[in-house]
Amino acid sequence: MAEIAIEPGSGAATSRAFKRQLHRVYGWYTGGFIAFILILAVLEQIGMPRDWIGMTFLLATVGLYAGIGIMSRTTDAAEFYVAGRRVPAIYNGMATGADWMSAASFIGMAGTLYLTGFGGLAFILGWTGGYCLVALFLAPYLRKFGQFTIPDFLGARYEGNLPRFIGICAAILCSFTYVVAQIYGVGVITARLSGLAFEVGIFVGLGGILVCSFLGGMRAVTWTQVAQYIILIIAYMVPVVWLSVKQTGIPVPQAIYGYQLQKVTAKGDQLRADPKELEVEGIFRQRAQTYADKLQNVPEALKADRAAAESKVTQLEAANAPAAEQAAARKALDAVPADEAAAKKTWTAAQAANAQRAKPLGGMPNHAQVFAGDPNDDAKAQQAFDVSRRNFLALVFCLMVGTAALPHILMRYYTTPSVKEARESVFWSLFFIFLLYFTAPALAVLVKYEVFNVLVGTPFTELPAWIANWQKVDPALLSIADVNGDGIFQLGEMKIGGDIIVLATPEIGGLPYVISGMVAAGGLAAALSTADGLLLTIANALSHDLYYQMIDPNAPTARRVAISKALLLFVAVAAAAVASQKPADILFLVSAAFSFAAAAFFPALVLGVFWKRANRWGASLGMLAGLGTTFYYMATTQPWLRGVFGVTSPVQLWWDIQPISAGLFGVPIGFAVIIIVSLLTPPPRPETQDLVDHVRYPELRPAAAG
């Protein structure tokens, strides 16, 4: 891998030689990874402990990425910021694929499809469609402008530091939100591989992130991301192909999952009518009603609960009951809310959780049901259908536009040698992303088939070991309890988070533990690769755009790079500290980042390329208006953010749009403000307008070049 750091020089012949060198290096790397898996599989069969296998995967993969980072270290500005603009299209596409395959894509997407069925396809449609927007509207044109970062483009195109500064703030906001989600994923996977506590796992994984981006910037991150993509795509495909063979005998899951979906639908209908499932649903319904009754008179209910818990402790102590019973009673007393506000908050959450689990199939919809409700039923069902469809389309829109505006993705197209290769790179990005996205729906259906047909009906004493293992990692991700006391597992008795579906797939399918380790290593590669790109985006925005372009334009290259590295370290530790608090689920954090990016950047970037009349004041106010509208809607409608900002007013959804799609309102407002303000204020300088014409129509020479 050290050969990758060799300067390829210039010229077509040297470029071809460099590509052949890369083919050879990564060919050997892929073969070595497969051999590594086979060796560990043999060692597992002869008795290697599982903890050792997990730790070996963790140390080997993080060590590999660190090694690439060390060998690709640089202090050259062009190398650090844009990898010397010499990454071939196919490898830039692979690196973009890894940069894109975040913890949400690798870990969360199939889990979302498992839990929501058709509704989860919004993520696949939106994220894939976003790359079509990148190819058509942004990537080649941004490459022609030739800057290092997105705020750099905004400063050059809109003639000043005001739009640059707003771009810096927006890039930090959406990238920091996104990177917190990635580091959360790193913590979950590292804890599963090593057995360390979640909070410790976050900082262990952080070391692998920092070595790459800290030492070599974009050059190290690029070559590391290529290696990470190879690991993550192999890790994702192997267990899905195995499940396909196990269930149908056909090793092409994408071709057969429609047949399995029919079986899952039939089994789901059967479980909805199963007496035992109905019994479990009734118990949760009763619990929800109990909490609802308590909320009718919180002071009296809290007083009664505390008195009952204290009485229980006193009785057990007086009877000299076993220590375990006394400890359980004291624990129950400690769990009583401290005051009325805490009681209201706790009981409201419990009432909602139990009401959700009182629904059929643990609250999951029919996997093949297109939208909620029914357009041919009564008015209530028709309204539910309309609202569900509206939110589906709104989410697709936000994810598409957000994808086309994410700074860490657009930065990748600055690294290609030419505009032509930037276009080719978008094609390769789509291809490498397609491999995983085309497989995720199949994975969700195949896993659901296993749960419905194999797990349901199993005695609790015979449940597979992976259930207990995952409950130890994080009970919030998986918890099972014999609610009706019959000793038999019913689907409604399991609470499962979507974030473990992919990671648990090998164990669900009965594969050796080494495959579980490989999948976890793939998830770690996905989270690390995206975190690298995001941290680099934040650090570069601060060091290059803020410090160099706005504060000290005469700063030497070495100082600029050193400041970037210091800032990168600071931001990484801050993101890890936030992630350790588990602020929200991965999917919401990621989707929030997309809405922020869509509202802040997409109007300014598209109009900056295609409308030469767009000016500094229009872009600045448009970015602020779009981002402000999006943030306001999220802060007043999303439960976690409402708590953070102390919002107590009733939730008022606009046209019933969920906060995950807040960018739907920010993007059109951004476009409108840029257009209106630009028309009411002086146009850009003639040379800027000529440059825009030249970027879109290369046959025209800009006046400044004359």
C-alpha cells in the first residue's frame, strides 16, 4: 500500500502507469483480506475464542487504515485538501462510495426497511436520485471552478467573505450533525467487536479515524476509503447471499426476495390473527392505559407509587427476605420518578411505547403496504393515506437535494484530474453505491423471513445466543421479555432497533462468528470512512476558508496544514463527546444533516452555476433564510430538539410534514430569497458573470482571461 503514496507525475502514459499500479496494489489487498477471513475461519473451528476474533478484526482493520494514513502523510496543501487532483475516476468513485456508505447506509438502512417496509424505500430513492442531481447540476461545473472546498466556491463565485462565512457555518452544522451519527455507529460496532463499553468503544474507534485524516488529509482519506469500500461491500454481500441460498437455494438475493416477500406477507397475516400474539398486544394495551390513567392525576399517582414501593421495601426487610428480593425492591423504589415533572415525562414516554407495542407485529406495518391508510376507505383512512404519501415524497425530495449539496461528497469531485473524469467519477460512484442499495431491500426481507418463521414460536430457553449477546451491548437496541409468561417467544415480545439488523444477520442465519466479525468490520469501515470525510470537511472549512482566506491570507502552507490538523483533532473529540450521550437515533441525525445541507447549499450552488445574475446579497440572505426556516421547523416539532431548546408549545406540523423532512420548506424559500434579493440589488462584476458563462460554455473565454 506504500506504493500509493508515490507521486505519479504528469502525462497520459504516467497516468496509465499509476492506474495499473493502483489495480495491482488493491488487487493484492482484496486477496489478502479474503485470505485473512479464511484463516480466522479455520482458527475459529479449532477453538479460537469469539472475543479474540472480534478484537483481531478491530485491531487489524483499524491498524490497516492507520498504516495507509501514515504512509500517505503530507504537508503539501494541494495533497492535503484535494489529494493533488490526481485520483482516477474509478477509484474516486469507490472512495465516494465509501464516503457515502455511512453508518446510516450500512447499518441503519436495511434496519429501517425491516421496521417500516415500503416506507424505507424513500431512503434508497432519495439517496440514489441525489447522485443524478450531482451529475447533472453540480459535479462537473464545481470542478471547473477549481476551488478546494464548497465555502471556497461560494466566496469566489459570490465575491466576498460574507457568503463564504455563512457557507463555513452551514458546512460545520450539517457535517457535525452527520459525524455525530457516524461516531455513534463506531461506538456500537466497536463495543460489539471488542466487548468494551459503548462510551469507551467510541474513543477507540476515533483513533482509527484520526490517524488517516490527521496525517494525510484528503490524500490519506482517499486511499483509505478505497480500502474501506472493498471491506464493506464484501462484508455486506456475503451474509445476504448465504441467507438467499439457505432459504431458496439461489445465490442471487436481489432476484428472489420478491418471492420471499410474499411468504413474509402471508406469515404476517397469520401472526396478526394468532391468539398468543393478540394476548401480548392486550397486555401492552393494558399497560398503556395504566400510564394514561396515571397521567390524569400525576401528583396522586406519584404519591401512591412511592408509598407502594416504600411499603414493599419495609415488608421485605421486616420478613428478612432474600437479599436479591430486597435489592430488587430498593431498585424499584429508586426508579420512582423524583418529582412531578420527571413523572410526567417518564409516564408519557412509557404510555407511548406501550401503545406502539400494542399494535400488531410489534408496531410494524405490512412490509408490502405502500402507504398507511386506504384511499378507498372512510375519510380517516383516506387522510392517513394522503399524509403518509405526502411524507414519503417529502423525504425523497429532502434526501435527493441534500445528497446533491453535502459538502463532504462534493469535495470528492475536486480530487479528479479533469472535468471529464469528474463526470466519469459520478457514474462509478452510482455503480458502487448501487451494489449495496440494490441488496438492502433483499436483506430486510430475508431477515424478517427468518424472524417470522424460525424465531417466533421458539421456547425462551432455546433462543439463540445472539439475542443475549446483543442485549448486553445495548438493551435499547434489543430487548426480549416473556410478557404473557407462557415460555414461548412471540413477535410482540421483542423490541428491536433497526441499527442491529445488518450486524446480527450472520448470527440470525447461523453463520460462523467470523462472518459476524467481518460484517462488524464492514460497518466500522462504513462509519470510519464517512467520519473521515466529514471531519476533514469541518477542519478544512475552519483552516482553509476561515483562517487562510479570511484571517491570514499570507499564512505559509505548513502553518495552514498544521492548523487544519489541530482543528480536526478538536472537532473529533467534541463529536465523540456528543455521540457518547446518545442524543438521538442514527437515522434522524443523518436526515437532519441532509435537510440542513439541502436548504443551506443547494439553491446557492445551483443558481451560482446556472444563473450569472445571482449575487452576494442574494446568496447570503438565501442561505440564511433556507437554513433558518429548516432549523426552526425541526426545533419546534422534533421531540429531542424541543427538549434541548425548551420548547413547550403544542407541536404544529405544516401540512402534516414530519420534522425529518424539514428541508422541504427551506429549499424553496432559499431559491425565492436568492432570486428576489439578487434582482433588487446590483449584479455581480462583469468578470464574475463571464466566468460563470465560461464554466457552463467552455468555448467562451472569460473577459478576465483576455
